[in-house]
Amino acid sequence: KIMEKMQSWMDSSRRWVGLNSEPEEPEPEPTIWEELNTATTMSYQNRIKGFLIALAAAGMMAFLAFISLMLFQMPLFALFYTLMNLTLLGSSFLVVGPTKQFKNVMNPQRLASGAIFIVSMILTIIIAIKHPILILILIFVIIQFCALCWYVASYVPYAQSMIKTTCSA
């Protein structure tokens, strides 16, 4: 018993001096998700500020899209309209976070409209830049708008069924 006390005293003395008798285990390397979470963690106040800035930028894009539409510059309209939607999507990342937003999009009720929305934005930009054909631009902008409306309606109780009823009448 005396030997155990002496050993305990020696161990505590070594720790106090900084000479650990037991080597410390190295901390495991953080995963990519942990690093991403640390890099993107923002305070609630900063999230709201970022959201408001993104919302103002989206408003500016909407204004530029409207001006382009009034000047019959359809490729510019399509670009500004799509940039507005991308900015709005980015603003929602700031409010709920990208991980939660991604999980929301993966919800079976929202997956189709989310995928159609993203694909239509990509195709709208490609067509507006590479092949500015008016009818194709209009088709993809309309698809983009409808997919966004359907996606947003999935958050409102009974909104999708009301839209179905209204469109089928």
C-alpha cells in the first residue's frame, strides 16, 4: 500500500513538473465535415446580416432582370433572373445552414422540384450564354419559376394540393 501511494505521489509530481509518465494519445484528425462545419459556423447575428445582404443582392438582380426584360434583352434577363434565384438560394443557406437545406431538398416531397429547379437554372444559363434562342430561354425561365413555386409550396401545409386543384379545374 505504501508503494502504491509513493507511485501515485511520483506520478502526480511528474505531471506537476510536466513529465508525464504516460504518453498522451494524439487527438484524431478532424474529418472534412468537422472542418467544414468549423469554417462555416456563424453567429445568429452574422447569419441574419448575411441573409439581408443576400436578399438585397437578389433584389438588385431582380431589378436588373426587369430592366433587361423591358429592353427585350432576353439573354440578360435570363442571366439576371437565374442569378437572383441563386442568390436567394444562397440566402436560405445562411438562415438554415447548407447541411439542413440539403437535407430539406432530399426530402422525397421536395426532391423532384429541387432537382428540376437546379437543372433548369443550369440550362437557362447555358442557353442564355451559348445559344440565346428566345423560346428556349422563356421555356427554361418558366420551368425555373414553376419548380421554385412548387418547392416553396411544399413548406406550406396543403399548398401543393391547392395548386393541383386550381390547375386541374
